Amino acid sequence: MLLSAPEKKSGFANIQKKNAISTFIIVIFFLAAASPGCLSDDAGIAGAAREEQKNLTISGSTTIQPVSEILAAAYMKESPGVDIVVNGGGSGMGIKEAGTGIADIGAASRNVEDSELLSYPDLEVYRIGASAIVIITSQKNVIDTITFEEASALYNGESDDISSMADIAGINTVIQRSEESGTEETFANWLFPGKKNVDSSLEAEDYGTNGKVTQLAAEGNSEVLNLVKDNPFSIGFVDFGYAESDPGVKILKIVDKGSGEAVPSDITKIREAILLELRNEEHSDGGGSFYISGLTRPLNYVTKSDASALAKDFIEFATSPSSNDYFNEVGYFSVAELNQEV
């Protein structure tokens, strides 16, 4: 029996075979890439993005700047090769630079306004903590209290005779902020609801027992603090964190509008007073909140909605309970502390 010879394939058939094999290999490659063992999950993608981006810029609130610098140093220590630059400029600038992409993260020591959200609709806001504004004078000044009405007379746009106002009669210098500031906006809104600054007071001509009162504008909390220390008969307002541990200034008790009680009753417990106010808690004796709600405010980071994995990772680090000590170091209250997670 003769065996038939093997069928000889045509050149076209060989090409088809090769193409089929190539297609099979490509399909296998993509299936392997898509399998759970090979396809990165969200954390893996974030990690890869974090490896790609090594630089981060934070700008804005000078109130938040000190804690941002401490957080940045701690984060860089844990993440070799990452470089974080922290700049000031004020809350308004921080929101603008985050919204326009100039900065990766903006810092704002106030709420983001509706007009800002309209200008930058893709902003994401992250509360990282909170703080409060205090009114300060030099340790050399004998006064320890100021009333709402006295503070209004010093910071309004009218010329007042303050010589009959017991607590402030001897004040000869009033200091405020020169740049857009969440600190000033909160303070101004407490005294004059709806106002964002107290700039009009720079044109006022108040007179006290020491003669004409000088009105000055300073840049940032630090400069306000230093001017108050240098002048025994001056008044200024700063974030509590700047004043808490500075031996050159005195934090004044405040009698709020419509109240007959100076708060906190014990100035040495002002930190506890502010924290209870922020938590909306009460005195242990049931006497109500310690501090003035109008002088407390949030500390926020803002980013664009498509923020980098590195920016998001840094914010997660800043809001974790492990970062609480960094906030306390500069006199602030972390979001973990506010939520009683520490």
C-alpha cells in the first residue's frame, strides 16, 4: 500500500499560521498584564506616581506655614528623595495658587469662599486642624482684658477718643495685617460682620492718654508679634499658636459683645478653652464653652481635584493621628485631636 506524501502547504498558509501564532502571543501578553497578580491596584498606581513625582509645593496661610514646615520635614525624613517647599503669602494666595496649579497644595486658615469655588470649581478642601485668634499686648503692659467695644474702637475706620476706655486708654500703637490673611478676615468678621479686613482703621486718628495712636500694618503673624513685643503700649491680633509660648507677649482676656464675662476666666487654661470651644463641648462644671466662637477658625489644605498621588499622600500624613504632636508643637489643634482620635 502506497502511502500518500505529506501535503505541502502553500506560502499563504504559512503566513496565516505565523499570524495566528503572533496574535495568540499578543493576547496572552495582555491577559497576563490584566491579571490580579500583574495589574497594579490603586495603591500600586499611587505608589508608582509617588515614585515619579519627587517635588511638592505648598503655599498660602502664614498661620499654617509653621506646621506645614514641620510636617514637610517629618514626611521628607520618611520619604528619601522627596523635596517639599513651603511658602507663605496668605490664605487668598494659597487658594489661588492651588486653583491655578502654581502650587500643589494651598493652605488657608479660613473657609474657602463661594467666589473662590466659582473661580476654581475643581478645588478639593481638606480640613487638617483648627486654631483661634487672640488679642495680644506686651508683657510690660499692665492691662489683662479688652472688651469687644474697645477692640472695635481701635480697629474701626473712625477717629475715636479712647482716653476714657479703661483697658485701652494708654494704647499708642495698633497693629494689623498688610496682606490678604485668613487671620485678619476672621478677626474683622468678628468685629464687623461681613468685612474681610480692618484696613480702614489705618486712616483713623484715635487719641488716648499717650496722645495720637499710631496705626501700623505688618506682614504675617510673626511681624505683628514682634512689633507688639517691641512696643509696651501696643495692641495686635495673631493666631494663638504664635503667642502661646512667646514670653514677650501677653494674651488678653476678652469680654465679647453682649457679655459681662471675660473669657477665658483663667488665662493659663486658654488652650483647653479653645479646644472645648472648637469641639463645642462644655466646662467640666457645666458652665458652657470657654472661648469666643467668632475667633476660632479651620485650618485647611486645598488642591485641584486631579491632585498628584504625592500631594494626596502628604495630606493623608498631615491628617493622621500620628501627626498630632506636630500641630501641638506650634499651638494648633489637629483634626485627629478635634475628633478625639488621640
